Amino acid sequence: MAEFVTTQQRHLDSFEEGAECLSYFRERSLEDQQEQNQQFQFEHPPAPTPCSGGSPMLSARSGADRRRRFAAVAGSLLAATLVMTTAACGSDSDTASNEKVKLTVATFGEFGYKALYTEYMAAHPNIEIVERITKTEDHQKNLAAHLATNSGAADIEAIEEGWVGQFTSQPGKFYDWMEYGGAELKSAWPAWKWQQASSPDGKVIGLGTDVGGMAMCYRKDLFAKAGLPTDRAEVSKLWPTWDEFIATGVKFEAAKPGAKFMDGPAVMYRSILGQQPVGIYDGDKVVVDSAPGVKTAWDLTIKAMNAGLSAKIAAWTPDWNTGMAKGTFATLACPSWMMAYIQTQAKDTAGKWDIADVPGGGGNWGGSFLTLPKQGKHVKEASELAKWLVAPEQQAKVFRAVGNFPSTVSLYEDSVIKDFKNPFFSDAPVGAIFSKSVKTMVPQYMGPKSGDVNTAVINGLTRVEQGKQTPDEAWTQVLKDVKALL
């Protein structure tokens, strides 16, 4: 089309000249038109024809009959209409090469992509990237609503592992990564990470961005005030188990250092749950009331609360952020992405934090995926951006910048990761710490209701902490709430 349609103005100039020809052409039968179109070829440079009135827009093979010239003009007029309509209204899937493609990426928390967006746009001048960031749980709810109404989803949507099962159960709402290079990329991730974003019928809705791993962040200055060791190796020896973590907290509280030992129940519960061989689901079945995983995490968290270790601050709230910055609590169970959160919310505490091993050994909490909702207008460009963002080179950059631990296995033995130390956390060897955690973790199956069930359990722990229910009363209600979700 571009060979003979050069500008909209030239189409407009020729419109009156071709009106008679178009009227004639419309009278021809469809079969006649098809035969003419098969035989007719446009040539360049154009030559004037009787029907074009000397316009250089069109040319026909020398000696072509009148109907063929009519077809040429009609085809040009149709092309002009399409070009002008596209320019005015845009397209759901195709964008002219000289026009910018605007891609919206919806995330939550800190993905560490800002610098990467700048790098990508510099290399792809026709791409504009806009990031839409919301709170984690709100983001998942928003995405569910967008999919239900078939409106509002971004070109690329991030999904956290706790909710990914909810969306793998509706794969028809997403483009299948197996149709966009997934088969060639599959080996880059651990098998369990790939499986988490796979639907029962074999479609893959997401590519892994990171994994959580587990460690324990602690305030060295507050430990020193409580007379506890501050060296990370010595601190790790204090708590090989969660029971010993609680015992250390009792010693901390007895010293009255002006802070509480831990923030609140949610982070401790999620960390312990992430270490269990079976969590909320066993296969496709919710086993909160029958398998020990969730109840083990509940009981240990209740034990810590009863020991008076908690600052009673709800996670992901303004008070939590303030407490993090002001030293209201001394420990915080840390999946790798928590480092970015601390660095953002407590900028002035650099050097006061360090990182030790987590009680109970390896584990995982978190990690996310990039998906392509079918509502997206530019799937080709969006898929290329997403694949670039999750490539090992970019995952390594994100880890070194904000702490999100890579989900691509090739990096675990790479010096760019295993030798990396984080200056904010007193030069803790975070690459080695989180590599060890990820390598020893036992992956859990995340089902469609994993996120909602965790919310119900944390709500129960909060009721206990606020004195609204006893632990037994709260657990009974949790089981009822979980049953209502299924």
C-alpha cells in the first residue's frame, strides 16, 4: 500500500477525479472484481491514466482496459480511507512504524524497573513505557476486576506468586507464553517456578521475575543496646529454629532497649509458612484444617505474640513504614525483595541493618511473574519488553540495585550474584545468603485461593493481637472463613 499511497493530501486531491470511476467499479460483480484484482498490478513510478485525470497516484499496466483503471482508482480510494481511518482512530494490534507505541506495565511494591525502562526506551525510540504501581493486594484485586469486566488491564501485568493460582485457572484471559517464545525460554527457570505460572491445560501465563528466598534482617544498633551479638555469623547461631528465635526475643525484651523485637504477626507467619513442605494446598486440595503447615506457622506466631515480642504493627501500613525508619522493632523476616522495601522506607538507616540466616533453614516467600492480558493492544511489543525485563542480565541488575533475587538459575553460581554485597545492610553477602536459601527451599503449590486464605489467617492473628479473640476462637473463625472462600 505504501508504494502507491504517499500522503493523505494526495488521496484527497484525487477523490473527486475518481468518484465516477468508483461508482462504475462498485457495479461490477464480486467475481469480476476478484478476477481483475488477480490480474492487475500496480507499477512505480506512476503514469497518468484517463481515469486519474493526470494524477500521479496510480498507474496501470500499459494497454490495460478501462475496468482495470477503474479498479486502480477504487483500490486507491479504499486505501486512502483505511489510512485516514487508522490515523484518526488507531489500531488494536498494529501501529505504523513511525508512531510511538505506548506500553503500560502494572506492578506493585518495588520491581526495580525504572532504570531498565529508561535503558529500553533509549534502545527502542518508538516505545514509551508507563508504569502503574499499586499496593500488592490491591493490585491483584484490580487485575481480577479488569479481567472480569474485560476492561482496564495493562499491556503487561505483574502477578505475585501467592495469587498466581487464581489466574492460571483462567488462562483464556492471557496470551500463552508458549506462543511467544516460551518454549525456548523454559530452561532458564527452576521447574517449580515455571510450573507455578502454568495452567492445568498446559498454557503458560507468566514469566518469572524473581524468587523470594528467606533471611532475617536485624538492627545492629538495637541488638547492641540489648547486649546481644551483632556479627551476622554470631546472630545466625542465636536462632537455628523459630523456638530459639523466640527465646532470643525474650532476652531482647528483658534488656529493655527501647524497641520491640519484631514488628507484628503477618511477616513472621508468612515466613514460617514458606518453609513448610505443604502449605495451603496439597495438590488441588486446600488442607488448612488437615495438614500441619498453616497451623505450625500459626502456633509459632501466636507463641511470639504471647511472649510480648510484637510491636503490634500491621504490615504494609504507614505505621509499619514509620516503625521501620525509627527503629520501633529490631528484626524483620526478609525475603530478598524486602531489602528494597527497607531501603525505600528507611533511607536514613543505612549501615544500621544487617542480614543473618533465617530460623528454620531455607524457604521462599514471594516472587512474581509478568503476564500479557489479552486486553493489551500491542502484544508483540509487550512480549518483547517482558522477555527483555526477565532476561538474566536484567534480573542481575535488579538484584544489585534493589535486592529482588533472580529467578533464572544460570545466575546462582555467577559471581555477579554470589559475590555481591549490599552496602545498605553493612555489606552483607546477600548474594550468597539468598542463593543458599533458594537452593535449600521446598517449593509449594500455589492454588487459586492461596492469597485469600493467607489474608484470612493474618486477619485471625490480628484479632488475637488486638485482644478481640483468644487464639482458639480466632483459629475456629479462620477455618470457617477459609471454608467460605472455597
